[in-house]
Amino acid sequence: MIQDLLSHMIQQQQNQANRSVEDPSDHFLKLVMMMRNLGFRKFKGNPNTVLADAWIKELETHFEMIRCPEEFRRPVAVNFLEEDARAWWDSVVPRYRYQTISWDIFKREFEQKYFPPESRDRLENQFLRLEQGNDDELAMARRFFNGLRPDIKGRLHAVTYRSVAEVEERAVSVEEAIETEKEITAQEKKKEPVQ
């Protein structure tokens, strides 16, 4: 009887210990859902280097917020790729056939594709030209504004900007809104009945 009682208690402890260890796929799904709940958007492969750099930085910020373990960062990031970006990633994977692809490898490959050194150098030089000029902040903001894409500039005309940071912040917001509008329009076209 004591033997049976001890066996039963040991079995219960083992069952409880087994339940406390979370299944890796459950943990992965929980992390993805947390990212979605935070409003993290998918990356489609936009060739705009500023948006690509902003996406990867936002991704890392979210990883810190949800305390995403290193071993889940690459799979979670891949989950947030779609369209051209997903096709690009699918073409990268075979090159690492005999190697585990870590978060660092993913990030290096992403930056080589979407924020190559040439683009980084070009943007840095543009910034230095802005910074080295004898212009005041208002003149630099006007020059930055004039260099924007016409569709973005058209939506920013109504406001006077006092700094490059203000123009940049607003331009990124407008660019994101334009992309969202394009997505909504595409989805609405898919829903229209064929006649």
C-alpha cells in the first residue's frame, strides 16, 4: 500500500513536470501572436532601403519587448516575410543546406539584400552633405522635403516643417499610409464580383 502511494505520488510529480515544459511549437506560436498583437507588419520586399532598415530595427525592438529567445528570432522573422521578401528568403535557404541558419545569418543576409553597403554609403554621404552645409535647420528640412518622392511630397505640402527629423518622421508615416492604401485597394479588387 505504501509502495502504491509512493508510486502514485512520483507519477503525479512527473506528470506535473512534463506539463510545465512548454512545447517549442506552442512557444513559437505564442511569440508570433504577441508580435501580431503589438501590430508588427509583414515585410513584402520593398526596395526602399529606409523602410527595410526601419522594419529590421522595429523587429529587433519587438523581440526585446516580448523577450524572444535567440533560437526563435529567425523563424519568427521569416514568418513576417511575404511576397517578394518570402521568395528572396526561399532562395537564400538552399545556400545554407548543411548549416543551421541563426538570427545573425538572417540579419546579415537581409541587410545585404535590402540595405546593401552601397546604399548605406549613399545615404550616409547625403546626410553628411546636409550636415556639412552652412544651412540652418529650416533650409535642410526644405532640401530634404524637395528630395522626397512626388506622391509623398504631395501629401506633406500643407505643413511647414522646422527640422529634417520632422519631415522624415512624417514622410515615413505617409509612405506607410500609401502602402496600406494600396493593400486595401488590392483586397477590394479581389472581392469585387466578376461580371
